[in-house]
Amino acid sequence: MCFIINFLLNYFTTKFNTLYIKIFSYFNIVHIKNAYYILLLKIFKIHNSYG
């Protein structure tokens, strides 16, 4: 009985951890893309204002 509970706990924690990592990495990628896009826009605006 105790073995089964332990097994289930381990199974669900690993599942949850991988899911959390996937979600976190996805949001990180999105954040990096947005930051990169904003940076490009700023460079473009500066370039335009100078001429």
C-alpha cells in the first residue's frame, strides 16, 4: 500500500515537473522573442530619427 502511494506521488511529481518546465521554457521563449522584437523596434526608431 505504502509502495503504491509512493509510486503515484513520484509519478505525478515527475509529470508535473516536466509540464512546469515545458510551460516555463515556452513562456521564456515568448519573452525573449518579445524583448528581441522591442529591441529591434528601438534600433529602427533611432535609425529613422537620425535619418
